[in-house]
Amino acid sequence: MHRYRVAIVGAGIIGASIARILSMYENIDVSLIEKEPDVGWGVSKANTAVIHPGHEEDPKSYPLRARLCKEGNELWREWVRELDIPAKWPGELMVFTSDEEEKAAEKYIEFAKVNKVPGVRVVYREELRALEPTVNPDALGAVYAPTAGMISPMEAVIAIVENAVENGVKLFTETEVFNVRVSANRVIGVDTNRGFIEADVVINAAGLYADKISNVVGVDTWFFIKPRRGEYLLFDEDVDIKPTRILHTVPTLVTKGVYVVTTVHGNLMIGPTAEDLPVDAREATLTTREGLEYLWREAGKILKVLPPRSRVIRTFAGLRPEPPNGQWLIKAYDSPWGFVNVAGTRSPGLTAAPAIALHVLEQMRSVFDLRLVKKEKWNPFRKDIVRVRNRSIEEIDRLVETNPDYGEILCYCRMVSKAEVVEAIKRMKAIGVKTITVDGIKFRTYAGMGKCQGSFCRWRVALLVSKYTGVPLESVVVKRGSYGVGDVKLLLRGRAAKGQG
Amino acid sequence: MHTELELTCILCPMSCTLKVSISDAGIDVRGNQCAKGVEYAKQEVTNPVRHVMTVVRVRGGDIPTVSLITSKPVPKNCIERVMEATAYVELEAPIELGQVVIKDVCGTSLVATRRVRKAT
Amino acid sequence: MSNLIEERYDVVVIGGGPAGIAAAIRATELGLKTILLENRDVLGGIPLQCVHPGFGLHYFKEDLTGTQFIHRFFERMERIGVEYITSAHVHSIEYRDYMEKVVNTITRKGVLRLYSKTIIYTVGARERTLFEIGVVGDRPDGIYTAGEAQTMMDIYGVLPGKDVVIIGSGDVGLIMARRFALEGARVKAVIEIMPYPGGLMRNVVQCLRDFNIPLLLSHAVISIAGKKRVEKVTVVKVDEGFRPIPGTEFEIACDTVVIAAGLRPNIDLLERLSIAIDPATGGPMVNELLETSIPGIFVAGNALVINDLADYVVEQGEKAAEGAKIFIENSGIPAEEWKPVKRGRNIRLAIPHYISGERSVTILARVAKPEQRVFVEVPEVGYKTFHMAVRPAEMIRLDLSKDALSKAEKSVTIEVKPIAYRA
């Protein structure tokens, strides 16, 4: 049995999904390589979190996007069950407020027919309001797509990686790939800041940096990525206005659709904007006054009543990897043999991720003629962290009986216990995270995601990180920087030393 | 010689605005709402003094630092020296309220304002 | 059926800061079966991390640090023997009937169901965040609320940063400016959106002027930039409507931003009971016994209204305990003709919201804008006192006697009038 060593560059939703699919095979050894301290910190971290039905993809211009979006939507329903990922399937309403918009919306009914997206139809005033009472009464109607869903993208990446590692994938964090080594027209591995990693197949799922990886190999040199920024407004879970369905405006030539959704964690979220940035602005996740004002105005078109602006608990922005002409570049190359591009996977990349992973496998099989053997004991399941939140007091009491740390609540806003934080640290170590960050714990436990945004619990979480890793409190990493700069006397000692010297 | 100046009294939250006139005849204070204001103004124009407060780290305590304050106010130009005297101090629990932690700095000492018990 | 631990109390006090400790001490002294619940693993709340003086001037007639102030109450607690639990988180409050509420409490020993006739809610405040004040830009490390920075420095001995910009000139911001300066950090500026300082003048003097820290009034931080850590902030001048004035932007290089943009009463648990809230204070509406619109639930301290002084917080805690006593003795607060306390000229907020005229009351009020040489008046009862100056940063205290209040017929109005004011 021939063994294949596969290196995947990038542990975002795409790289993680590919790793999971490849972990089903006995004779593939997967290295999942990520430059950040943790998984999912790039494109996957900040997006609308919608699992699209597939009726918004033009089958003529984007046949691959259309097919994989629809397949991905179906696969996710299975994956969220197997991997215990927070998800819901409320369906979506593309709301139109003028005859012009209605005309623009009609084409999506046609797309739905061609793409075989089930249940898509137009609903008018009364039915629209019955489906979604929070909608603006001036709305004329909407395109209803009942298969739309929402997931928690960060938790999805984490869950998929946990499952992949359980099934033998090796994760390398804080490992940046700067070269793909080719010998005799075959890839032989990748050069990283931590040394050379051997591989027979290199899969480029590097998100915003996928064009750079592709370029060092020298294939499809026309390809480049333009970052497109999307800003968001997130509200406190206590606001009254929480649409059941996913709502969004009709995309026009000038504007992309703005979504108004209730996240799987119960927060009203409005976004995104769509701003094309210069090619080198790949970390420009800043928010802007203009962007946030635009979102506020657009939300006003969809909603009957806007929540108080004072209840915004966070504003943020993410970048999407926009390829030339919107075309995904998913391709296995025979020259050099062993290289695979999964690049420019802009929206609906999140929706399509599981289908993209299967598609990549097919491509690899046909181009590389892989002889693969399925594992007998592949484990499709992964369980989420057991949480105190949203449980009855009787259930919480039973949890505390099993572990007293469940009885110590560290984050008031989201009711997160010490046990959950300790479990998150354990799981981070288990997948191979080298630096345990406060942010990584936030994404796994929700500690710090409430209205106080961590001002009450950040130090408590940091103290636990310090305790369980041996890193001094001031050196615990929050996101990318340390919590403090030193002990409280650091500067005075410097001054005293200078004074004496 | 005659100087007029305005001060804000810092002795209590009233924060009275004091009008001070300094002349050969002495120091005249107006605007105070209690007698302490006059004292404060005279001190402030001749030799301003302040309390200094800080924390230092403690080993083996239920809280990892103890808070300190000067036992009496020090001249303003001594603040830096008092702080520098704390730069290398690290203590061992327990520490009692009022315990003198650093002696003889700028004519004052630093005393503990928080009790630190031995960690259990 | 569940086998949760059940206990019965006269008073459950939620929150072990100064208001809660004072309430628990007073309630215990009054002979009420009382328990105090605290979420952290130590009692004391915010004063435990306040190493600066300015506490106790009203209550103890002595100038104490926050730490010394709270230790006085620890000693009293020990002397009297107040029952308390730390690391106890209140999951929910159930209102079963007029005389029975249940406080579901998560502890390391399991979930407790605490049945109580009354509740005194003293959980304090939370700090406004970067996002609530509309700052845009990057979200790097190095951004802290003032309270968090204070916890780091003065409890855990960690220095948050070296070059600091502080947003907001309330007392917390001013105090932290001095703490950073004392430990050798450079405080580049304190930025205040209002045309006057948010904190007490004494703190402007001893925390900023003493250390040559610039205070920029009518300025706002509009954005933060930085990759790993904060690198700079962009500041702009604002007009009377707090709108940025184009062309006045400038940058300040710094590695740390401290947000001291004000506190909000933390009333999540009460909001879920649909309690009446005063938009002016952000806290519950209360009568003179500090009872909320839900019978037998009292509130004190910063969960009621953001106070200037811990001394006031303690008084409120004691007042609430006395209210609980009256409630229990009479099976509810006796029906009274409650008269609303109205806000007149230049009064932004006033506590309590209702008075009976049956007892003497201390009213705490805050003005909307600073004024000099004014009378503070309550015309219905003939109250009138002269003030050299009134400022939003300083609460006005009005001690109104029972006799005076009995003159009020329908309501009382608190108002500020310049000496030469003609209505």
C-alpha cells in the first residue's frame, strides 16, 4: 500500500474540511499547517455565518460555485450533527421594497430552478409578515429560500480540526509556509519558519495569501487575490429585535446584499459592507465610521424597528479573498505534480467547504491517480464542550456534582464556568496549539463575548491560562500581544537603574 | 511683591476654588468653605505635599500584591524617590493592615493598606 | 424531583462590594436572617483595588484608601458574624409571590435555591466599552477598561502598558492616569468629549496637573490603529453637538488605551423580571426605602445609580436593609401616597424616585451642566441652599426632614437656579 504525505497550507474552514475528508484514508498522512497560533483566525473568523441555499449563484457564470454551494448546504446538515456544531436552519428572505428590486430578485428564482435548490419561491406582504414579523411593513415581498441555515464558523473550524486530529491529522500552528519545494517537476514539501515539511502533495488553502503560495509554485500566474472587507455590527443578546429568519437586501449592481440575522448564539448581527481594498491590504480588518453608518441605513430598510444603537456590543470586520472575475481556482496540477490550488474561495466558500473538500479529493484522485484505502475505524463524531449556559438549574447542579469547577462562573454575561475554560485549554493543547491565547478560549467558551466584552472576565481567563501553562500573567497572549508589558515595577526599576548608572 | 493665584483644594470632594494672594503682609486665602482650605492653600504655595500610594508584589498570599500609602504626605518633589524605593521590594505573606513595609524614605514610611493572608 | 439544596432567609444580598457588605451588616444587626452572595472569590468589590485615598470622609470622618475603607467593613462583618458565600453566581431570580422570592445560586457545592422574603441587589456597575462609545479602527491588544487595568495593576501587580492614552476624564480615568504615572508609565493624554472634566476637580489637580498630564476637553478618540498591539489613536476636536470637526484630527502614538468612559448600572437579572428602569440613571426606579417596582426587591450602590463616593454607596446599602426590615415587619411596605420626585431645571437625575412624606429622606441629584453661584431648591417644601458651583461630576445631597416633606402635596421638584434667575 503506497502512503501519501499531504501538506495542507492553511487551517481555515477550507483547509480543515479537506483535512477531515483526507483523514478518512488509511494511507494518507496529513499535515495541516497554520501560520497563526490557532485555527480559523483568517477569513473564517469574521463573516456572515450563513449557509446559503445556492439560488444566488449564477449557474452560467459560476457553475462550480453553484454546484458546490448547493451540495455544501446539504453536507453541512450532516456535519453539524456529527461534529456538534451550533447551527440552525431558519431559511432566508431576500426582501424587496420596490418593483425594480422585485425584478432583480426574480432572476434568483430562475437560478434556483437550474441549480435545483428546493423550496425557493416569492412570498408577498401577508405571508412575508407571517414568516417574519420584524420585517419592514413597506416591504413588497421576498424571495424565500427555506434551506438557508446559520452556523458558528469559528466553532465549525475548531470542531472539524478536533475531529481531524482525532483521526490522525497533525496540526502545525505558528508555522508559516514561505516556499513550496519542487524537484524533478514534483512537489516534495514546504519550507516553513520551523523547517522543511516533506510532502508528496501540497494543498494550497491559504485564504487571503493563497495567491502568494500559488505564485511561488509558478502555476496560473495570472491569478491574484484582492481583499474585500466586510464590516459588521453585533448587538447584545438582550435586544428585543431578533428576526427568526435570515433577512437580506437584494443585491444590485451598486450594492451587495446586507444581512440582518440572529446568530446561533442569539445576537442580532448586521452586515457586511463590501469594500474592495488594495491587493496588499491583507490584514486591514479595521472598521470605519462610513461602513457602520451604511449598515445602519441598510438595516433600516429591512427591519420594522431598529434596536437602540447603544446596544451594539461589538463592531468588527473581516476580509474575503476575492479572485479575478469571482472565479474559484480549485485545481490539481500534474506540472508540478502534486500541487493543488484551493484559492480565491470567496462567498459561498463557507457554505461549500465540505463539498469543496470532496471535490478536491476527486480532483486529486483523477489527476494524481491516488490509490486510497478507507480507514476501518474512522470516527465521524466529535462532542462539543459541555456548557452551563442555557441549562436548567437541575442540570447545572448535576454538572457541578461531576466537577465543582462547573460551579464557578467566570464570565457573567455568557455564564461561562471555570470547567469550560479548563476544558478549552485542554482541547487546544490536544490539537497542537502551542500558545494558549485568551482569544482562543473566547472562541471556544464564549467568555468575553457578552456586553462587557471581557472587562470582567479577561483577567480571570488569563489567570487560568497562566496557571495551566506556567506562563506569567503579564505574558499570557490575548490575541497576538501579551496581556501586560511586565510586572508593575518594570519601569521604576528601569528608571532606578538609569539613575544609579 | 504681590502675587494672586487660584488653587483647587484637594482635601475633600467639595474641591473648593481658593483665591490666594501672596504679599509681604502674608498669605490671604478666600473661597474656602472650611478652615482646612486655608491651611491647604498656605502649604500648597510654600511646600506642596502629597500622599503617595502604590502596590508591591507579595509571595504566598491570598492576593499577589499589597497596597501601600505614605504614613504622612511628602513634598511633591519627593514623589519619584518614594516610588523608586518600591522598585525592588517583594514581600512574603502574611501582611497586616498598617504594617510598616518601607522605612525612612523622604522622612516618611510606607504602610500596608490591605491585609494579605497566607494562601491556603 | 430535584434535590437542590434549599434554604430560607429574610434577606438575600446579591453582590459583595461596599453596598452589599453594608446591607448585610445592617440587616444582620437588625436581627434579620441574612446571607451575602459574591461572585468573585474574595469579598470587597471595587474598593479592594482602590489604593488611593478619598474614601470614608463622610462615613468615618476620616480620609481612607479604598482598601482601608473596605477593611473596616470586613472587621465589622467578622464581629457581627455575617453569613456569606464567595464564588457564588446568581443564575436567576424567581418572583413567586409578594413575600417569597427565590435566588438560584450556582456554587462549587451545587445549585442553591435560596428562598427569601426580600432581596437587596448590589451587584454594582459595568464599564462602557470601546464599542459603546463608537471608536472604530483596529482591535489590537493593549485596550483595557479602567477597571480591568486597575485589577491588573493593583490586585495582580501587572503593568498593562508604557505609553497610555486614557479615554474619559471621570474619576476612574483620572485615578488611573495617576497610577500609571506613579509606576513610571507615560500618560500621553486624557481625552474628554465634554467641555468640562468628568471627575472631581481635586482629582484633575492631584492626578493630572501634578504629573503634567494633558487633559483635552471637547476632544474624542475616533479610531485606534495597531497590528499586534495598539500603535496610535486618532483624536479629533468636537463641536457642541459632539460631532467631529473636520480638519482637526491628529494622532497620538501609544501602546495602551484605557477606556474610562463611564459606568452603567448592572441590572441584567432585574431586567429579566421586567422591573421599571429610569433612563436617566440606567438603574431601577425606587422609593425612599430603595425598594424597586417589584415588592421586596431593594437596590443599592452603583446598581441603583452611579455614585461619586463609596460613602454614599454604603449609606444606600444600610438604607435598603432598613427597608427590608420594614417590609418584613409589615408584610410589605405599608401603602403610602407616594409622591414623585421630579427633575426641574438643570437636574439630570435624582434618587429616590418616590417619597412618602412619612420619614426624612436624603435625595441625591446630579446636574446636567456645570453652573456657578446657584440655589438648589425644592419649592414644594421651601428647601433652598446656596452652592458656589454645581458640576455633573459631583452629586448634590439634599437632606429633607420628615416635617418639611410632609408639606409636599403631590410631588417634589429638585431644581437649580442661578442667583439672578427670573422664571
